[in-house]
Amino acid sequence: MKFLSVEKLEAGYSELPVISDISLEIEPGEFLAVCGPNGSGKSTLVRAVQKLTPFVRGKVILNNRSLFELKPRQVASLLAYVPQVFEPVFAFSVEETVAMARYYRQPGRLAGFTERDRAAVEEAMRLTDVSSLREKKLNELSGGERQRVLIARALAQDTPALLMDEPSSHLDLNFQLQVYWLLKELQKKRGKAILVAEHNLNLAAAYCSNLIFIKNGKIFARGRPEELLEKEIIRQIFGVEVEVRTNRSTGLPEISLVHPGSEPGIFPKATVPGPGVESR
């Protein structure tokens, strides 16, 4: 059974689509990363499968129902979303922000939080290490702290699927690993379907079951990390030369960039002005 099925998807922010002819399937308990160059359509895809782009056309089946027939509260019961960029408009505290994830479960506006709601909020803050920040306002946090709060809010929503737009952005190396380890645990132990747009190929390869590479708004390649992290594929998608080696701890491939100076001609040479020369 497929949790999410997409066929011939077109989406964008005007009648000119950013992505087109996208077809994919995600099963319960699958961890899928969408990778590609900046502007290729990764974020648009993640947003489109939950009706967050102005223009969406195609077939999107979510838990055996058409996405276009579901009300926002119904979508919120199935998908939790972490955006790439979030600028707080109101000065909500961390705890208030995480607790917002539980509102879709309330039968009415005046319904109060249950013990289950409170437990979900506490667990989400504990898992993302933001419990000590509970009284702080969002606009008082660093970018990395704010990102962890948004992930906590998504976890508190307690949905069968998580959609994340570059969850490693704004996080230092330690928290990047912690977040992806947590996502992997949610996939394995709770059977969550997880879809991430991710620019860090090594993180995606280490933790995700499958990868999709997008280029110019279309799927260029798909498969397991050991199939796709290959020199020629990376060159065709990103236009760079890489070295591919096996990570000793995971047994999976990982890449490192070849310095452009070592292979002249890959990149155009930049002219660096000398002393006393004005740069224009």
C-alpha cells in the first residue's frame, strides 16, 4: 500500500510550472530524499504535494484519497511540514509554537488540551532538545534553535508522514546528525513515511532509503544511494567533479568535491584584481 502517490505532477507559483511530469510513490516507513541543484524544484515538490503552491495540477493520492478532496484539517492529520525558512510574525514562545501542532485535533475552538496533547508536546521538545528554551520567544532564538523548534512542532503533530524542506539548514554538524538520526528512528520504529528536500548529499545517502535527483524541474534519476552517488551522475546534475569513496562506518558511498584548480577547465577562471586594482 502506498501512502503517497503522485502522477504527472505540475506545480509552481504562476501558470509557468517549476516542476513538471513528476511521478513518485512513497510507502509507509520509507525515507525518501529529493536532491538537486538550487532552483531545480526540490522545495516546490515538497510544498506541492500538500497544496502549498498556488498552481498544482496532476494526480496526488494521499492515504487512498485525492489530495484535492481533503480539507486542511484532514491534510494536517496526515502530513506534518517543516519549512526551510520561517520568520515569526508574532512573539510566541517555544512551547506555544510546538503546542500549535495539536490544534487540528481539537473538536472545537474552546476545547482544551488533553493529557495526550501535553505529553506529545513534551516528548517533541525533549527529542529535539528545546525543552530548556520553552519560555523563550521565537524571535529571540538563533536560526538553528528555531529550526529545531519547527521540527519539534512537526513531531508533536504526530502524523504518519513528515515532509521537510532542507531540515539540516541552519543546524551545526552535531544537530544535523541528531536530527537525521531521529528521523531514521521514526522511520524504523514508528513506520513514518518521510520526504525531505535536502542539499547535503552525504547526509541523504547515510540516512535515506532512496534518493530522487531533480534537474530543471524534472526527475533526472532515482534509486538507492549506492546506485546514484556516482561520479558521472553527479557531474551531469551539478556540473562538478567529485570523488566517491565508501564511508567506513556506514558502508555507503560519500562524496567530496574535487578542487577546481586540480582539473583546469571544469570551472571558468576568476580574475582576482591585484594590489591597487579596483574591482568592478
